Amino acid sequence: MKLRTRSLLAASALALTAAGPLAAKTFVYCSEASPEGFDPAPYTAGTTFDASAHPIYSGLVEFKPGTTEVVPALAESYEVSEDGTVYTFHLRKDVKWQSNDVFTPSRTLTADDVVFSFVRQGDAANPWHEYTPGITYEYYTSMEMPELVKSVEKVDDLTVKVTLTHAEAPFIANLAMPFMRIVSKEYADTLEKAGTKEDFNNKPIGTGPFKFVAYQKDAVIRYQKNPDYWGEAPKIDDLVFAITPDASVRLQKLKAGECHLMPFPAPADIAAIKADSSLKVDEQSGLNVAYLAYNTTVAPFDKPEVRKALNMAINKQAIIDAVFQGAGQVAKNPIPPTMWSYNDSIKDDPYDPEAAKKMLADAGVKDLTMELWAMPVQRPYMPNARRTAELMQADLAKVGVKAEIVSYEWGEYLKKSMEEGRKGAVILGWTGDNGDPDNFLSVLLSCAGAKTGGANRAFWCNQEFSDLLLKAKTTSDIAERTKAYEAAQVIFKEQAPWDTLAHSTQYVPMRKNVTGFTQSPLGDFTFEHVDLTE
């Protein structure tokens, strides 16, 4: 084991060296997985946002680091009409686009870029809607943006008017999410003319704090400080993502000084990390949920009583004890208890194997064989999906259900888990993007999210539930919104499209000389404000 560890560390060091000379101040982040791509719009994985949206791109508005407060970004200011349906954004002057080996911008940011960033996601006829095979826009679709956004108009070079079909309370917060980062229309036009549209996802350019330099698949991503960044300049010169899927190897590299910060330590290592004098660790309750999503369109998972029986067969507290090792709590709702509108009066499905057996028999289910999908990577909400699946497999066997554990490479896992006809159930989860319940409930569970290109992996469509979400979104009255979301959670629990598994505690270990890093309640890892002391 020691020989293997040394070889992995040496290989990692070689990869970093091969990527280019290190600048005077280089920050190395031991990331947990490879990004799906570098276009911020088509994806939903936090790993991808950390590698694309946050370092490379800017939004009209963004979240203040470490908070869910929305602050101006590319839009210096905006106005909203009295009825809440028209937003007028005033863009910053002289915001420079980055360049690369295939593109040199001839102009600064304009309203054309903003219009393009909306339209390419919402208009299926746009030539940049599916510019490479398989590209979809899960966020834009699941949040019903195509139905919400009536028009996006250029008023002049620095003014954009967005008209909605109805008032939408979380609209500005939604625009601060990574999928709505602004991309360059001129770059897209250049690539289209050259016949290399795929470079939009492989050779990104933006207006963010860092410039993309190079990507060695599954090994390393290199960025440089953007000298033309419109905001406060980063304090580090180079940013390196050392892609390290194994949590124990990430920790070894952190201890050895080969990286400065790592995500998602193994729960068993937390005590040792806190005891290491060369390290420090930030912790906070995560705005997240881990879940098991049944494919509700495939028998027998189309029956709520079958789904509830399977829920009752799974010992969630045992998963918390063995997998999370105390760094989490059993989940009963699809939103975390730290979020407003959480319905604490709801009773969870109890762990009761005997009752589960009877419910399955009463539903006419016997000799059931199912697939149990387990993620190949750690996430903020799930430290070890494979171990979780093994515990579930054993629990299900006790009630006569045979579960086959299935997994894929992370990008394939996310893609295939949204394919119609998927058998069985998939382990996944969510970290809130904007602090609003709609970000969980609409994206993950609405009828819109169950459509092709959405993120509803249960493929569950309950119109009464979706109507409550719409009611909540179209009023700014927090009391009314809370009432609607609480009612929606009741329907969710009755219908059981998921087994809600856990809400985790987030830990971020780093070297003692790291300053300026702020842990985000949204699970983001951003580095424009980090610095290294001597």
C-alpha cells in the first residue's frame, strides 16, 4: 500500500509539473472528479461548476461568497416593473472577454452576449441549442425557464430587457446560479464559422477571475489569473485542479503539501485532520439532501405503496452510522431542515422490514429484482455511495428483493440516470444553488423536470404538487410561499418518489497557510479570494 501511495503522489506531481512552470503563487485544489465539460449551461454537477462556471465565467448577478445574498456582477444595476414581469439590466462598461489560441475578441461584453446566453438554452431551434450530440439544459428545462421567459431584448449595447410571462419570486436568485453565466456570442460565431463548435465546451473563454489554460483529462486543469477581470483581482497567480477521486489520496496529498485544499474528506478521517497541526478544517451544516430516486414510470415502482414498502425496508440510521459516521442526519423531506418552509410535522417512513414485506405482498410484488445505482464519486451529500448501496442491498434482501448494484463513470452516470426506461433506483443528491426551496422542489421533482433534458430522476409528475410549486413561485409573500411548499412536502411524502436518505455536514480541510477561503452554503468551491501566507 505504501508503494502504491508513493507512486500515485509521484504521478500527480509529475502531472502538475508537466502542465507548465509554476508561478510565484500557485494554489492547488485537490478536486474529487473530472468536469463533464466547460460550458456552464448544460450541466448540474457541482464538480463541473467548480471547474467551469466559477473560475472562468461571470453572471449578470452572483452570490456574495459564503452567502445566498445576490450582488451585482456583469449587471451593475437592474430595475423591475411593478407587476414583477419586466427586468431591465444595465451592463458594466468595458468588460473584456478572454482570448485563447483560436479566438481573439474584437469587442467587450454587450447585450448581444446576454441575449445569446438565454436564447441558446430556451430555443430548441437555435443552432447553438444542441451544438454537440447529447447537450441538454437540465436547469433551464427543469425550472421551466422556456415557459417563463417570454422575451430577451437588446435595448442598446449595455441594456437588456427580460420579459416574463408571470412574476417569479426566485428569478433574480436563479440568474445568480452557475447555469446562467454569460457566454460570448462572438466566440460562438467564430467557432461556428470554423466548423469547430465543440471547442465551446473544450476551450472556454469568459469574463471571470481566471483564464482556462489546459486540461489533461482525469488528471489536471490549469488556470491563470485573468489580468482583465472586471472585479477584484485574484491574489494567486495560478490555480491548479489536481483531480484526485480517492479521498484518502487527497488527504495524503494535502498533508504532504501537494495541494492546499480538498473537498469531501472521509468521515472517518475528520478527527485526525483536526488533530494535525499543519491543517485546519471548516465545517457547517450542509444545504443538501441525499436521496434514492425510483423510476416511477416503470412497474412496479409506478405504485406508491411499493415505493413506500422499499423505503421501510431500508435502515437509514444504519447508513448514517456506517457511511456518514455521525456527520449527518436522517432525511425525511426533500429539502434540508436549515431551509425555510421545511415541514417538520411530517412523519418519516419507519424502518419496518416486516411491514415492508406485507406491503409488497399486498401489492402483488414477489421475486422482485431491481437495479441499485451507486455514484462513483464522493459528493457533499454522500461520502460513499457504493457502501450505501451495499447496505441497501442487504436490507432489501431481507424483504425478498434482489438488488444489483450498478455504476458508471460520473459524467455517464448523470447522463444515463436521466434516460427513459432506466430500471430500479438511483442514488444521487443535491446541494442548494440559491437558498430557495424552489431550487430543490421544482428542479428535482416537478413535472417540467421529468421531461427530456430535466433533472427529475424519479420521472415523477404529480400535477397537484407542481401546481403548488407554481403558486409558491408566483407570489413574493413568504407566508404564502411557505404554506404552499409545506403542502407540497406532504404530497411528496405520501407519494414517495424518493427515499430521502440524509442531510450531511460539510467539512473542508486545508493547509494552515490558506487564507481568504469562505465555505459556501451552496457547496461551491471558489478561489478568487484565496491567498497563501508564507
